[in-house]
Amino acid sequence: VVFCAIFYPLSTKNTWYLDNNKQMIGYVANRLGVLSIANIALAIMFSGGNTILLYVTRQSRADLITFHRRTGRIGIIEGVVHGAMYWLVTSQYGTNFFTNAAGLHYLGCTSLYWGLGIVAMIVLIFIGALSILPIRDYGYEVWLYIALTVWAFDRIIRPCRIVLLNWG
């Protein structure tokens, strides 16, 4: 996160941001958002059970799972910091951060847009919390019981439905 804030040339005649401080916050937040999406995509690539990455990299399955966890955690941290930076410095319409010349209402940046960003940040926090090992182990057992219940319900209802629909 710290390395995302260095080597940014700031322009004094910027039409998007109200001042240089907000310009720097915007650049860092945007960079963190892009890196978060890239790392989450990598985490999804590393999560596959029989992914092509196993054959291309000749790494073990355990190594790919380790990369999956690390890139996922980094993506979550970057995404949460991205959302927190925008959440702390803008209003629900972005009016105290961007200039009127930025034309945010033309770009679709409405209060719904900002609200969905907050929802996405909360979902990332939730996913990060659920990935902690003791919670994940407990949740895995609960998930198995739920999946088994749904499967058993389907297996019981399906023949009953066939009999009822074909009765007569």
C-alpha cells in the first residue's frame, strides 16, 4: 500500500480534483483499486483445482494454494484501503473531492455508485474475515451440513414430485 503512493507527478492545473492533496489521494486510491482487481483475478486463477497454471509453472498444488491465499489477502487489503480512502474524503456525490468540471454526474457517479462501493468494501471485509483458518474450518463443516441437507431434500422431493405430476 505504501509503494502505491510514491512517484506521482502532480499537476497544479488539474480540472478533476479540488487541490493537490485530493489529487494525490485520488491517484493512490485509483491505483489501489486497479491493483486490487488484478490481485483478486490472480487469486481466482490460483484457486482452480486442475488449473493450467499447474502445468505451465510446474509448481505443486500446495504452492498454488499458498499463492492463492497471499494474492487474495493482498487484493482484499488493497480493495479495503481503496474504498476507505474514497469513503473518508468524499461526500455521497463526490462533491467535496472533485471539481464541477470533472462532470461526475455524466460519468454515472451517483449516490448509488458510491453506495455500491461501500457494499463491495464490506463484502471484501466479510470474505477476509471468513478466510481466517479457525473460522474457515468451522464454516466448512457448517457448509457441508447445509449442502448435505439441500441434497437430501432434493433426493426426497424429486421422486415425490415425479409421482405427483404423473399421477393419472
